[in-house]
Amino acid sequence: MIALHFQSAQTLADLVRRGEIGCLALLDHFIDRTERLNPQIGAIVVQDFERARERARQLDRQKDKSAPLFGVPMTVKESFDVAGLPSTRGHPEAAQHRACVSGLAIRRLEDAGVTIFGKTNVPVDLADWQSYNPLYGTTANPWNTAHTPGGSSGGSAAALAAGLTGLELGTDIGGSVRVPAHYCGVFGHKPTWGICPNFGDPATSRTAMNDIAALGPLARSAGDLRAVLDALAHPDPADTAMRPVLPAPAFSGLRDLRVAVWSNQPNQAIEHETVSAIEALADRLEQAGARVGRDARPAFDVDDAYRLFLTLLNAAWSGSASDAVVAREIATAQQLDPADRSADAVMLRGAGMSHRTWLGLNERRHVVRRAWNGFFRDWDVLLCPVFATSAMPHRQDGQTWERRIVVEGTEIAYNDQLFWPGLIGGFHLPATVAPIGRTRAGLPIGVQIAGPTHGDRATIAMAELLEQAGYGFVPPSGWDRLAGAVGQTV
């Protein structure tokens, strides 16, 4: 039997609706686990227990329990504005700030019935696949605490995998939902850009949507991703003309599925175990009757598209960077070797670009987007890697652009792992991550399920089919034990 704290959010809501557990009792179950087990991994860094208990009591008194996520205890990424709580992005100087209003996404989730009881850890400025900062410290991966849970939604994925929360909300611009989901063996969804608006406290949040960046759920089941998408994918109240149409998937099962598989790419380092897991999944899908295309590729130059993403990514980041940071990037770019084609070099060369230059890049992006959507006329979804590696050991040495890693004997720049996240996210496509196995060292492996613009329901439906076929969340060992003590169960 699956323990209560490892159940899906929808199952938890059903238990509450059937009267098998109260909202307060369910919340206290997760608070109890957080108090006892969170110190091992440092995932939940802001606690709001008493206010959450008051909301849970109110929900218990409420007659109408029809909200889709009624009574589900939930945490959210630290960068989201929740009224009364800090939104520091890991900066100690912001520790005393308190958001005056909750972000739109937070309010919509509360309307769907959740009880938010805390916030989860991030890297400084959400700019690393390690989740550590000088204010809250380091978050560890529940599968192996010597490894990172990923970033920037690392605390989100770690809390879910350890059974400390019922549901999570993260953000993603360069894999920040997808990589932690892959690293921690949970489900995650990066929506089509623009369909899930969010704005909150003007002191901490942008009013305009940041290019490429999207907010999306992490969960222990694919169905929970769909429930959160249903709650969030509605127009911005200030722009009601923008009403996203998210069509139902064209397939109902594996036999009528058309799936393209892109398991590796020349000149892009990737762990063999990830490639093998995706190819084994393709074999199983083919045996189940799906049409599988292993050589299908979109009609654009892949290397050029990757460099285009990197340049646009740096432009998107620059909107919140100081003048001093941009000036430093420009000066650094002028010192680069012209032959340097690393991700960091490509990004630096785009620093301080003119608006006219950006418009030209955006035109090229839309050419690639059209090619992607042409590709998806022939294929329902694409399966590809999430990232070059499984969960890395903790790295806190210097800046990300100063680090090097070794992948299958090849040394690469740390940020050269942006290829697989950028190939999809840089062109505003949706992507769902589902767990499909583990490495020989016992670390999770996820697959990235990409689809066409507004094809979010198809990518999530594919993850649900995989879950039904046995590729679901599996709890890491030891997290049913009290503070790791052998023989003491929660």
C-alpha cells in the first residue's frame, strides 16, 4: 500500500472529499514529516504552518468540497510571491521583505482548494542546477544526499520525492522544472510559454511575462500536472483577449500513438544510461503498437537553433540584471577567443544587444517554431533527454561559467548542458518530464516529452500513458523512516 505522504494530490483530495481524513489532519501529517525529515535535505526553507492550519480548519468547516485540489497541502518555489512571506531568490539582504499580495498563480491554486504551508529552496537568482544560497543553505537530493536535486526548482522536487508535500509549483527558463523532476524521479510540466500568467507584488515581481520563462507544476503523478494546468491556464485578467486553446490529444492509447524519439545528438555529451533508457522505452512503445520514429527530426539546423536559444536566453535574463552586470558581460565578451563556441561564450556575445538585433533573432526563432509545429503534424509527441547527466554531486565552486564537468569521459563546460532544455523551451513549446528508470548508481532518469505549441494536454497525456504502463513515481528508500533511524517508521 502506498503511504499517505506518497499519494498523488488528486488522491489526497479524494480522501478528504470522502471524509476519510480531514484537511487539518492531512496538513498536520505533512507538517510532522517536514519538522522531522526536512533537516536532512533542506528542501522547505520558509514555513507558514499556523496560517496554513487556520485555512485547513476553514476548509474542514466548508460544505462545498468540490474544488479539484480540495485540502491538498502544498509548498511552492521560494521565488513565488505569497502574501506575508519572503521572496528573496536566495539574497540575504531581502530576508526581511514580505510580499504584500500573492501572485496570480498562487491565488488560482488556492481557488482550486490547496493549502500552502511553506516555500522551497532555490539557487541565487534561480540561476543554477544546484539549489543553494547564503540565506537558506543547501538542498540535497533524497535519492542520495551527496547529490543535488537540481535547480532552480530543486527544493520543489526534493520535497515531493521525500514525501514532505502534496504538490509543488516551480518555474522554468533553462530546465528549472524539468531538470529537478528528472533528478528526483518525479513528474514535471513546463507549459507552452504564455499560457499560465503570473504577477504578484510589484516590489518583487515583473508585471510583464519574461521571455522563455514559464511556471509549471511538479507532482508525484501525471494526472496532478493536468489538474494544476487546468487551474492555471487562463487569461491574464488584464489581457482577456488572450485565451489559450489547449486541444485534447489526438491519441487515446499507445496503439494510436505516433511518437518520435531523439535519444542523442552528435557533439552533445550525454550519459549512456539516459540514452539506453529512452531507447528501451521506444522499444517497449513499439511492441505495444505505437508508431515509433527514431530518425525523425525537425527541419532546421540544430546547432544554429541551439545558439539562437542561448542568445535569447541571455537577453531574457538581462531584463532583471543590473547595468553593472550587463557592462561586465559586454567587457568579458570582448576578450573571448573567436573560436570559443561554448554556451557561456554564445550567451556573453549577446549581452547588451540592440532591440533591432533582438527583433532579428526573434524572427529566426519564429521560423524554427514553425518548423517545430510542422514536425508535430506528423508526430504526436517527441521523446528526448531532459539533461546530459543524472543528478550531479553538489558543486559550489565558483560561478557556473567557471565550472567543468565530465560526461562519459568528455570534459565539457557546466552550462553546455543547456542543449536539451533549450531545444524545446527556447521555442516556447510545452514539455512534460516523466520518470522512466534509474542509473546503476540508483539515481532517477526522466524523459522529456515535447509537443507542439499549445500541445500541453498531449504531452501530459503521454506521461499518463507511461504511468499506466508502470513508469511512475517510486519513493526513494528510507523516507518512510523517522529521521533516517533504522526500524522507526513514520
